[in-house]
Amino acid sequence: MSSSLPTPTDVSRDRTVFSTDDPGVNAYRLLTALVVPRPIAWVSTLSAQRAHNLAPHSFFTVASARPPIVQFTSVGEKDTLRNVLETGEFVVSLAPLALMDKVNATSAAFAPGLDEAAAVGVVMEASSVVAPPRVMESPASLECRLHSTVPLGESTLVLGNVVAVTVRRSVLVDGHPAMERLQPVSRLGRNEWGLPPEVVALERPMHP
């Protein structure tokens, strides 16, 4: 059977091809514009000297269900990464719509050792298992202990074992976190943010 797929030449007539080897191509801007929407890990950590840090990371997802592991990427060597390597613990607080401006404010380039939460008015509270605190007003948090890190050029992939999940009772429906109550925001390209999404339910097919 002959292939009916168009040739790369045919495809390129309708597409702009960006070579990531081209020095003039900003792969970061393309990736962040196309890998969307991205959930936000609002990561709180403590340094070895117990200095507090709170920063959003939008390269974030689940890495494993059994065991439960989440991952985020530190683009460059930031306070969050240094603290995790020093103490082996971090907390991911969900970034809700009501706190979007404060999530954004904590992304600024604060001086090392400065408490971002205190600077922008985010109230923290003690976590259940690990030492770093969680965001009090966040509807949910994932308390993590460092599993491993993977250096990737100028970035570092951080994997954390989830040792506790905390969810406010007000966002639970029949014991399950409800999207319409969590109200998560996401990151898109450039300075764009995604608002809580419209939700549809589709049953996964049992057979092809």
C-alpha cells in the first residue's frame, strides 16, 4: 500500500519551520507558547539556615502515580533548587485564581534569602509532615521529599516523593477535589495566563 502522507516539502509550504539549532531561534519562547496550558507549582522551601522561599514554576507535572512523584524544572540555579538540594524537602501549593496576582509577584527576582511570601503578603502555615510551610489560602498542597534531580543543560529536573496531600474540605465534593472549587490558573506563552478552564466529562473507551 503506497503512503498518502504529504512530503516534508509539501508541509513546509503551510508551516514555518524553526530549527532549535539556529542561534536566532528562541526555543524557550516557542516551547512555553505551545506546551500550554501549564499547571503552576507554587513551591515553598527552606534553606539550610531556615530562610523561607516561595516561587512559581510552570514546568510542572506528575512523574509517577505509584509511588506518587511529582516533578518541576528549575530553569537556571534558583533559590528553590538550592534549598531543595540542601534540605531535601519542598511543598507545592496549588495556584488558585484568587491568588494569581500574588503568584505572579513571587516570580520576581528577589535577593537571595529574602522571604517572598512576607514581601508580597502571602500568609504561610505549618505543613503536616515536612518542614517547609504551605500557602495558607491555597486550596491544596503536596508535601514532598526529594527523590532525585536530573541535570539538563542549564536546567535541573527535580523529582519529589509526595508524602502528604492536603486539601481544604471546602473544595471537596464526595471526597474528591472539584475543579470548579479549586479554580487553578495556568501559564501560557509570553506574559499570558490561563484562567480556570471550562470542564467537560468524557468517559474513556474500554475498546478501540
